Amino acid sequence: MTYSGDTRVGGPADVRKLPHVSISKLAVGPMDNNTYLLRCNATAEAVLIDAANEADRILELIGSAGLSRVVTTHRHQDHWQALAEVVGVTGARTVAHPIDGEELPVSVDDPVEHGDVVPVGQVELRVIHLRGHTPGSIALRYDDPEGRTHLFTGDSLFPGGVGKTWDETDFRSLLSDVEERVFAAMDDDTWVYPGHGRDTTLGAERPQLPEWRVRGW
């Protein structure tokens, strides 16, 4: 089956098999959050991005192969409601930016800053700090050596715009970070996996950047 990224709450995960890592996307909870499980093909080590809700379904997705780390992209409650249970069952280490980590229901074992690396077995996720949706929001970049870049953006970038902000200063900060640290640094075929809803690519979104800046959201 070809990966589409189209998932629904209560439905199965959509799985993308890359040469070095597999990506499973699962929709959970009343706010249709996306949680992503990345598992290294060589070592079977796995990292979860956003233990958002429905811990039972997330644990079923993880299965018996276990979990090494849970990365929380930002402090908003809909992205961590299953975090304590998933960590309690799996013993996984917790990862988040220190600014937002203070708001999580469990302590952060491995605080990360812009440019840091989160290992997934033999592959790496690069941390990108995107300031604006929350002060400590992060995205995670995986560069497939045999293909495109894959970017997990939390609530900082969606099809059609950047994430929600609450004043002009935060909007300008987020849009500037997204322009400089995402669009200027990555190619159009970069696949974007957001915190809610369907996926997109940077190429699909790039022409809209001037419109986003003008409209202010």
C-alpha cells in the first residue's frame, strides 16, 4: 500500500516504509491529533512523536518491540494527554524543549535545543526550534540519505499556514522561523507531517508564504 497520510480517529495507522526507518501515523483523540512512531529498520529502536491521546491505541501501535523515547513537540495539553501512561508502561525517556518541558505532566529526561539530535537507532532527527505557537515548540527533521527530507512540525506548520498564534509578535516570530529554518533550508519535496490533519509538502505551501505574511495568520 502507498502511504497517503490520510488517517482518521479510530482508524488504522498509515505506515510509510523508508530504506532506514518506518513511519507510522495514527490519529487519536477528540481533537484529531497525529502521533507518529518512527522505528529504525536496522535496530528496531523506536521514537514516538507526541503521545497525544488514547494511550491504549498508542501502546498497541508500539507493540512488543518497545519504545526508547517520546518527543513532545510543545506544551499544549492535547499533545501529551497519553504521555504519562505511555512512559509508565514503556519506560521510554522523555524529550522536549526546556521552555515547554516545564508544562508537561512528567519530567523531561532529555531537554533539547535548536540543532540538537534525537537518535532513532542508526538514524537521526534534527531538532528545529520554531518560536511562536508556544515559546518552546520544536519540529523534527529526518534527511533520508536515499530520498527526501521528512519534517514533523507539531502545530507550527500545516497545509495552508503556520500554527495558531495569539498576537502579532508571536505570529511574526513563528513565520520568520518557518521561513528561515524550514523553507529556506529545505527543498520543495520535503514531506510535512503536522500535529493535526493531513500532510503536505513544502513545495505545495511555499507559494503561499507572501499571502500568509500579509493576512497575519
